[in-house]
Amino acid sequence: MQSLSGRLLLSVSVPLLLYFGIAMVLLDRSFEQLLDRQLGEVLDSQMIKLIAYAEPQPGGGYAVPAADLDPQLAQRRSGLYAQIRSLKHQWRSPSAAGMAIDFGPLLSQGQRERSYRTLGADHIATESRGYSFQDDPNTTRSLTFSVAASLSPYEEQLWRFRRMMLGWMSALMLLLLVALAVLMRWALAPARRLEREIREVEEGRAETLGVGYPRELSGVATNLNALLIGERKRVTRYRDTLGNLAHSLKTPLAVMRAALSADSAPSREALGTEIDRITQIIEHQLKRAAASGGALLGQAPVDVSQVAAELRTTLLRVYGSKDLAIELAVAMDSQFIGDRGDLTELLGNLMDNACKWCRSRVRVAASIDYAAGTRERLLLVVEDDGPGISEANRARVLERGVRTDESVPGHGIGLAMVHDTLDLYGGKLVIDTAPLLGGARFALRLPGR
């Protein structure tokens, strides 16, 4: 069964059927026992009357005077019958006249017996007791008093109850199933809405999923939106990268063309400068195109401490001629949710920038802010003891090609790449002054756990 609603309804219907089936069996058994007790009370009541009104007869037997007979015992085939027997005498109620009713064997003093017998198409219940009167001239004689009652009224009452119970239980179960179906339709409405919105995104009628989903589906919707936004940003990045590359190459190519078309031979220095610019532009655009462009669903988290340790080893080798100390204060449980190459690019550019400008110390810290959202839970801080960055230049250094000091080697694209990659992940970057070291401090917020 492909429908989730159908599966839920079926899984609820089976226990309901089982529950109602057991309830009907228990109710039927209870009502049947109630009828049996009622039948026993009727037989006991008639037995007491029969013994109380029995009078000795001239022939030596016992009988109940017509005036004391129960109206049912006086009416032929009424469904209630009585008999008083001994070895030599027998009396039957007028209701049993002409009927071959087997009341069972004679009983001795104190014996009691109840049995069920068939009388034609009818069923009867008989009760017999062995009894003797103290004032009977023949005190050794034991009399057997018997009462029989037809089971037809009780059986009709039982079947009437069963039909009524089956009708009411079926109606109640059907009502419950309809109510459950309505409740399930209401409860699964967000799932149908999610399916509908995904179809709208596939057909291009919407860009992202809506909000306001229940807690159980809000995470799914949020992650799907993150995936959709990431895919859209990747497509936009590829298009922008090609456009930027084409636009950026126009100027150096035009300069080279002009130099080659001039009357004098082009200087090697001028061509070398333009080739360096082209190489720089291509390198920047290729690095941007290689970035994954945001956290992907199902990606394994990246251990920040391992990446930071590898970068520290590399940078200490690169800046071996500089008296440099790189301190790592990375929490062991810090993990980045995204592409390992993106984290390496982000942290590598920031650490490389700090190593260039520091006097002797660079500090890298990472921790998890549990109070923040998932996309801002990882806090990365890179600081140095260099001259720092003035407030006026803090926004400019993130622009491509901007350098605040030409005396230090570089191309001015490292921090621009950090800003671009950070934007793809929806992170945040704050540039200020390091309170401990006194130089520049870069604080990043990224997806983490």
C-alpha cells in the first residue's frame, strides 16, 4: 500500500476490529450468563411453589390443587411444565398434557439435577429435586419434584440482543473509522502540503517551500529549503563566474593587443604584468567555481581541529623564515557542516592573512555555540598581533583586489573569497580588534554541531 493514510487507517482498523470482536464476545457471554441466571431463578421459584403447594392425594400420590397452580402451568403447551413422581405415583401439570417430556430419572432424598433436553423442535431446561415430607405416612418414600421451562423465549432474547449488539457495534466501529479517517486527513494535511509545494518547485511555480510546518516536518522543510537555496546559489555562482571571468579578461587582453599592434616591439615587462593579471583572475575564478557552495544534505561533518592542525603545519613551513607561533584553541567537539574544501579555503585564507601581517603570534579558536541556530552554531576566530585593520578599511578589505598595504605580497583576493564562500553558507563575518593580541580579529559564524 503506497498511501501513508491508507497504511495508518489499516493499522488502526485491525486493532479496532480485534477490540470490537473481543468486546462483542465478552458482552455475549455476559448476557448469556445473565439469561442463565434468570432461567435458574424461574426454575427455583417454580420448584419452591411446587413443593409448597403439593398436597397428598387419596391414592397415595401428591398433586397441586388447580386453585394454587401458576397460570402457565394450567395452560397447555405454555412453555412451563411440572411433575411430581414417586415409584408408584405420578402427577403432571395440565401444561404438559399430551407431551412426551422427559424430566429425567427419579432422585433420592437431597439430590438435585439440572439438564437440557430436546422436545421436538424446542429445547427445554429441567430441574429436579429429591424430597420427602416428614408428615408423610410413608416416611421412607422419596418424591421427585421436576420443573421444565422452554428455552425459546431466552434464545429469542439472546439472538435479539446479538443482532442489536452487532448493529450497534458495527455502526460505532464505522463511525470511529470515519472519525479516524477525518482526523488522519487533518493530521496529514501538512504532509500533503509539503508534497504539493515540492511539486510547485519542480514545475517552477515556486522557488522555496513555505513556513509554518509542524515540528515533525519543520526540519525537513528547512533542510529542503537549504538544499534548494544552495542549488540556486551554485547555478548563479557558475553563471557569475563565467561572466566575471569574461569581463575581467577584457582589459588585460586589450592591453596586450594594443601592445602587440604598436609599431614598437612590446616590452617583456608589460606583457609579463598583464599575463600575471590574467593568471590571478583565472586562479580566483577557478577557486570560486571549485567551492561547493553551501551545506549539503547528508554530508558528513568536518572535524575543525584536524583541518586547523593541518593548516598550522603547512603555514609554519611556508613562513619558516619568520619567528612565528600559531596557537590553536579548538574545542575537540567542534564540527563544520559543509564541504571540507570550503572550510580549508576559509580557514586557510584567514590564517595565511594573519601570518602575513602578524609580528610573531597568531591564534585560532573554534567552539560550538549551543544557543545559536544550526547555520550559525560554529564560531571560528582568527586573530594576530599585527597592526590590525582600521574601521574605515574593514569593509574594503573584503572587496576583490583591494589591499590596504602594498608592501606585503599578495593579490587582494583571499578575503574576498572568504566573504563569497561565507555568503554561500549563510554565515556571518565580523572584523574587529583582538582584545588579547591587539591586532586584527576575524570572527566567523558557520553551520556546525
